[in-house]
Amino acid sequence: MKILCMGEGIRSGVSEHVLENARKLGKVDIVTGFWDGHLTTSESLTVATRTLEKEGPDSQPVPPAFAENADADIVVGSFCPFSRSGMAQLTNCKIVGVIRAGLENIDVKAATDQGKLVVNATGRNAHAVSDYAIGMLLAEMRNIARSNRAMLEGRWSARFSNQGSTFDLNGKTLGIFGFGFIGRLVAKKMSGFEMRIIVHDPYLKPEDVAGDGVELVDKETLFAESDFVTLHARWTEESHHVVGKKEIDAMKKTAYLINTARSGLMDYDALYDALANKRIAGAALDVFDDEPLPIDNPFYKLENVTLTPHRAGGTLDAQLNSPRLIFERIGNVIRGESLVGVVNPEVLKTPGFAEWLEKAKKELEG
């Protein structure tokens, strides 16, 4: 069985950790390729990955490695652009592994049409992002980053713009928008603060959150009653700017908004207006419509916002978890043990796929 592992040449190619986990599948032939050959600097790679997240796989050229390895059974990559035309060149491919939770860089419908099973590493950085979101909440409300900056500048500052909105967390209401892997971890970790925790997720019913210690509410209730709202939803066409002027204006004047998910979930113009006019107490943002955030962006001038450069998921553990999860899940599919991580299970019923799985299982076992 042949596996094509796609990496970024600018960032030292395919990591040994990816290759190590690929070998654990069993008897496999591993080859490597790179999708960023048209780029020249680390900065241009950063721009390309952000463009992929916003505009999809067609925003980048088809990697030459696809045609060169058309006989590969499995192809995996992190930010590699898996477009319809690109995947069409992978004529023998049956499984595409996305070594991240987001699917912005793959045309899932095209993969399904071509009989390719998509497996992703959803949950890979759930602990990292949930930890960070909690840290951002505390940093903004308690002025931790601002206090540090003041002291480094030689000021013993004790007053900030949110002076009337710094609280004990005990007894306050936390609103979680999106209750998947990350949202559930935030709720679990924040339960120790003895807060009331309410959640909104249009895909869940009350019985789906039974035993989680949370209340499932509608969107209007979440924004009206929360002292803190933290976003943990997927960014899709349906969820684009799902948090806009109406939702932000419904928040308490003493409330805070945290976004460590995707910038597209929120209308940042509406948020800026609310912050600039002190209609909410503050916000903490790790994701932006334009990344890197331009130096002339007006958010830099606000006193009631904490800004970080898209670092929520960036822990060593998250980096190590990603390739481990993707190859474990691919192995589980081939062995018929689990479909965790499978994005388009309908492909399993396509003609010839079951036969390929049986053949692949025998090959892995050697």
C-alpha cells in the first residue's frame, strides 16, 4: 500500500512524527511531497494557509506531487489544498487524511463524488484551544496582559477602561456558542469556577447535553444573559457572521466576548463599533479576517480588547496529537473498528470500496 504524505517544504518538509505514525499502520510504502513549491518565504506560506481557510482549496495550485503519485492509495496533508481538480489526479486514492480539524482546504463534495473517504483529526487541539479560551477570558476581564504591559513600561497602573466590569467568576453566567469537542471541554474546565453555564448549538437537543451540567438555550437567551460569551462553532456558509450587531447589542454592557474559533463567525465591524462605544465591557480575539492583522487595523487602538496572533491551538501536544489521530483513525477504518473522524461515510457504500478495504487490511497485515 502506498501512502503520500504532503508537507510544507518551507517548513522543513514532512515532519518525522507524521512519517513515524504512518509506519505504524503496518506494511506501507511511504513517499513525501510538498504543496508549497510556488511559495518562497515563511511569510508567504502563512498568507497562503490563511487564504486556504477563507477561500478554499481552489485558491492554491494543484501540487505536482499528485500527478507524480497518482497510484497512491492514501494521501494525507495538513494545509495541503485538496481541490476537485487536484484530487482527480489521484486516480488510485481511496482515503484522504486531513491532519487538522478544519476542512476548509478540502472539497469534501468532490472527494465524495470521486469515491474518496475523507478522515480528519477533529479534536486534535481541543484541549489547547479550550485552555487558551479560558486564559483569554481571564486575561481580558482581569486586565492581565494590560497590567503586564503597564509594568514593563514602568507604570504601576491599577485602573483600566473596564473598571466597573471586573468580577469574581463564581455565580456569573458563561455562554458557550457551539458545543462540540472544544465547547464541552470549556464547560467541563469552567465548572470548577462554580458558574452557571449555558450553551447554544442548533444541532443539539436537550437530551444531548444531559449530564454535562449545562443548560441548552436559544441564541437570544445566550447573548442576553451571559456575562461571558465564548465562540466554539464551525465556520460554514450558514454560520458566516452568525454573531452580528443584533447579537452583540443584546449583550450586557458589562459582558465580554471571546473568539478563538474562526473570525468568519463574527461581524468584526459590529464588534469594533460596540467596543469603541463601550456597549460591552471587552473582547478577546485570537482570529481575524485579515491575518497577519494589518498594523493600521483600528482594533489596535482600543483599550478594551486583548489580541493574540492565532495561537490558540499551538501547543506541542496538539502538534503531536494530529498525525497520531489521523493514522489511528485511518487504521481503524481499514480494520473495520471505528468510523471516528470519517467526514463522508456514504463513500463506504460506493461500488468497490468494501473490496478495497478488505484488500488494504490484508496488505497492512503483511
